[in-house]
Amino acid sequence: MSLTLTSAAFTHRNAIPTKYTCEGADLSPPLTWSDLPQGTKSVALIVDDPDAPDPAAPKMTWVHWMLYNLPPAINGLPEGVSVLPSGTLHGLNDWHNTKYGGPCPPVGRHRYFFKLYALDTELQDLRRPTKPMLEKAMKGHVLGQAELVGTYQKQR
């Protein structure tokens, strides 16, 4: 068995409901994972959009949410999670804060990658790292990875 990541709110490669976007309540979607590899000491989550600002001419990957040092004993996060499991730390998103920022594409239908990493260590406190800082700290420690991709295009 391999690590899996799913959501009760949307299925892989399908639309993310408006409720989880800037046009809705901007809640984080419920996430569930299973089959963490043996030896997993912590879990990290990175949510990003590689289609920014325009999927026809992407120029950057926009980071929406980052969490690390999630305990391996849990198997997911509830919708709109406000209290994170003990020990969980935040990274900085591209709005320069640590909150979940839902899909809010300026033009076109974008893809949103929810990437889960099983790590063989608990990372030191990186003090609100950027995505490159977190990826550097995770290097050599990834035991398994799972990905859930959702899409969104503004309704208005």
C-alpha cells in the first residue's frame, strides 16, 4: 500500500467547491490520509498553484498553505481547521501569512496541488519558513508522498 491523500469535499482532478475559495467562506477543505510509511515521525503539507497568474502563461507557483510537524498519529484535518494538532508548525504562504488561503485565480481554471509528505524526522522550528526553506529542510527525509489535485475557476 502507498500513502494516499483524499478529501470528502472534492475528488482528484475535479473542481474544488466554492466554499473553500476566496469566493466562498475560504475554509480549508477536509483532508484525510492513510498508509503512512513505517518509520514516519512527522507529516508536512504544502498546497500550491503552479498556474499563476494565468494557466495559459504561468509565471510562478503560488503557495496557499504550508504545515509541518503534523503528528503521524492523526489521519487528517477537518474542514476549516482552526486548532492544529499539538506540535504542528506553519510555513508562510505567498500572502505572507500562515493561514490557509483558498483558490482565487485571477484568470482561467487553475490547478491546486495538495501535497502530503511523510518524513522520517520531526523538523526543527524553522520560524515560519517559505516553501523553498521547508523543502530544503525536508530533503533526504521524505519516506513517502501523496498528492491530491483540485481545480478552480472564479464564478464572477
